[in-house]
Amino acid sequence: MLRQLQNRADDLAECLLIAELEMRRSRTLERKLEAYREFGRIVDRIDILRREAEERIHSEAKESILGDLDRRVASVMRSSSYRIVEWFQLYSHVGWFIGKATLDPILHSTQC
């Protein structure tokens, strides 16, 4: 049982690395946002693994399995690439930053 949980934790650690690299190195905002959403799904999977580990194994083994994952998730969430993509995800409707005159300058022009 412990071996199976450790294998799942290793797979999740690899997925975290891939999501972090995608957020950092993707060229388009769409791909960065996709990696951000994938990161959220990975964190959800880590929570499921944590619940299963709490049910089945004792605390020292659980800490060794999940401790590295928790530190890695915290590290990614502190990174600048994550914070930038998170900002775009949260505030994707940024039309209020741009005044109406810049959106349609002909509409606001006066006739001579």
C-alpha cells in the first residue's frame, strides 16, 4: 500500500514539474492559462492522495510522501510565472481598465 501511494506521489511530482514549466515557458497566454488550470487539477489530486494516506498509513510515512509535494506546490505558487498567470485568470475581464474613448475613438469624436 505504501509503495502504491509513493508511486502516485512521484507521478504527481512529475506533473507539477510539467505544469510549472508550461506556465513559465509557453509562448501564448492560452497555453499558460491551460497549464494554470492543470496545476489546479494536480493540487486537487494531491488532496485526494492526502485523504487516502490519512486513512491508510501512519503519520511519519504520510509526512515523507506528502511533504515534498507540499513544498513543491508552495514553491510553484510563490513563483512569478504562477502569479502572473493567476492574475490573468482572476482578472480576465479587464475591459474596465480601458476607457471607452480608446476602444472606439470615432464614436467619441466631434464633427468640425
